[in-house]
Amino acid sequence: MSVENRISHTLRGSVAGSGLGLVGMRERVESCGGTLSVSSVDDVFRVSAVLSPVGAQLA
């Protein structure tokens, strides 16, 4: 699954967060045997998670 959002230049740096959002997402995805990747190209930020179906055999 991938989610893309445009990066807002007007809000960049003005909203403080806990800084744990992506760390928490990665921990949850990895605990299910998946992988999480993040990237940004130009004005688009992308978060992608790859999960195996429940009960699937890994080759």
C-alpha cells in the first residue's frame, strides 16, 4: 500500500509533532513481517508498506 501527499511549503516546519509517527508505523509494519519505506520527490511525499497475507508461505 502506498500513500502520497503533496508537501505544503506554507506549513513546512510550522507544525510541531512528536517525531514518532514514522518510527511507530515502521515498528508496527515490521512486527507483522512487512517493510515500510518513505521517500520524497519534488513536492510529493510517499509512504509505502508491503505486508504478506496472513498464513502466506514465504519462498
